[in-house]
Amino acid sequence: MSGDRRESPPVTGGGNGVVEPEKKPAPVIVPSQRLRLHANKDHMPESYEDLQLDFCPSIFSSLEKYLPPNMLHDSREEKVKFMRDILLKYLPHGERTRAQKHREYRQKIISHYKPLKRELYTMHPVTFFVPSFMKAINDNTEDSLRSIISEPSPGVLTFEMLQPRFCELLVAEVENFEAWVNDTKFRIMRPNTMNKYGAVLDDFGLETMLDKLMDGFIRPISKVFFPDVGGATLDSHHGFVVEYGKDWDVDLGFHVDDSEVTLNVCLGKQFSGGELFFRGTRCDKHVNTGSQPEEIFDYSHIPGRAVLHLGRHRHGARATTSGHRINLLLWCRSVQRDEEISKRFLELVWRVLTRKERKATGIHCCY
Ligand SMILES: O=C(O)CCC(=O)C(=O)O
Ligand SMILES: [Fe+2]
């Protein structure tokens, strides 16, 4: 099983950047401008999405809950400055430059690649989605969603979603992008560690459209069906296509996704094989344990039909034995995970402090 999950940022160095220089005699300092060790659960954090920040905006929203109480109602700029200083101090340099490099990589592609099907780049629900899906989303009730969704195995939801025309347009756009990559010899990053083929749609301009797809059409479903894992708070995504066949990847090993909720829709073309196999949901600790008979389920892809499942629902894809299979994948992530990262970040910072430094923080709780 390949662990394809994102890791929380490691913390290096000692001190939390807010520790006072040693003074004599050492007073008991009760500092006001320090992060709290426990989140203020009642605080509604601001959104930082519209700011050009060097860290993911949702990290700021999560970290805001740990701000000292007297800062909670400061201006957004003041809060950003405070939190950014801490992140800069503790996130390893490599992680920061990686994010910066990726932004530059994406910018380079977007400024040189000429899209073929421009209508894909803005969300047009009526031309993208089949009427039954549109109606269920517009009615916006649990019953309306349940009326179009089947659950052939616990936690595996399937429903008709994409219009054939949309699938054709997206396949044509991906082929155009790949032709450009070949012509220009641009070295692109593949969607994940397990694929040699396929393309990241977010990297060549489709990020905004896919964000709308997640916000308006996937979150309403995952809110009802996957409420316990952040289904209601999906707020970022990794959108890509995978390609299978004789001249592409053949199959995909058993794995879990780096997502809270995964949308997988077949776009075509003609193929045989390529079934998804599921083996039940596990936490990180038990990801390699055996399966119960009722967890074993195989699903045959049908173009336009979506499969929605938890990222931690163990699965893989069998060999595509003939033809060419292209699937759209949207790994949807929740702010809930960023909160987990913030928490672990603080725990780690706490761990690297000396006893004296801990005392100086004025926090009396320890891990
Ligand atoms: O090929 C498929 O349909 C599965 C793809 C998948 O599971 C993934 O990319 O995470
Ligand atoms: Fe997957």
C-alpha cells in the first residue's frame, strides 16, 4: 500500500520565536502576544483567500483560532503579520521554496499554454452536468440527492454527472495540453507519485472552474454523506486526469488518496478493464490491515458517471486491457485537516522548547 497522504509540516530548531531573552532575575512572564496552546473553538476565523500569501490561506484561518485572545479582533493585516512571522520561523526553508517554485511553475505554464476549449475554463452548470444531477443539486435537499445517488457498497457513492459533450471537450483539452508539452519539451509534473501519465488540470488554468465544481456541486453531497471527515468544509482540491491503456499507465496499485473526499469520473474513451476495486476504510494506523468480505467491491467505470468516496477508503484500479481510459479526479480537502496541522504544529513547537522557555510562555499545560 503506498501512503500517498500529505504530511504535516515538520518543525525545526528550538524556541518559538516569541521567547524573551534571558533576564535577571527571571520574572514569571505572562505574555500577551503568544499563540495559545488550545484553539479558541468559538472564534469564527476570517477568510484569507483573497490575499497573496506565501502560505496556504486556510492555514491562516486555522491558526487564527490559536491567536492570543486580545488579538482576535485586530485587523486582518495585523493578524497575518503575526501568524506569518511564526510560520516563517518554523516552517523549514525547503517547504517554503517548494511552494514558491510550484507557483512559478504554474505561472510559466499558464503564460505560455494556449487553451483549446475556452468554454471549459468557466463554470457552465447547464452544459457541464446532466439534468438529473442539476435538479438534485438545485433542489438542495437530502431526499433530492438520495434520489440520484446509489451506494452499491458502504461509502462508495455513484451517480450520473457529466454530459458526454463536456467529457469530449475535456479530453480534447487534455490532448491539446499534452501535444503542447511534447512540442515544447516542457517538463510537467504528473498528478501524483503513482502515475507516469496524466496531467494536473489546476496547473494549466482549470483551478478556478474546479473550485466552483467542488464548492457548488461536491460539497453539498459530501456534507450529507461524509459529515464526519470534513465533508461540509471541503475547501481546497487537487484536480487532475489519469490515463490508462497500452501506451499509458496500465493499472493503479492499492492505495489511499491525499484527500478527505475523492471524486472520480470517467471521461471515456473506449476501453475494457480498468475496474476500481475497494477494500474498506481505515485510519492511517490500520491502513494495511485485512478486509471483511462486505468491504470487497469492484466497480466498472461508465463515461460520465461519478464515483465519490473517502480518501481513506482503500482502493486501486485494475489493468485497462484494451483501448484508452481517461478519468477526471478531484481530491477534495478540508480545512479540518489544516486545523489538525496547526494543532500538531503547536505541539511540535512546544516539544522543542526548553523547560525554561516553556515557563516563559506562561502556558501551564504540557503535552
Ligand atoms: O484509475 C482510477 O479510476 C483510479 C484513480 C485513483 O484512484 C487516483 O488517481 O487516486
Ligand atoms: Fe485513488
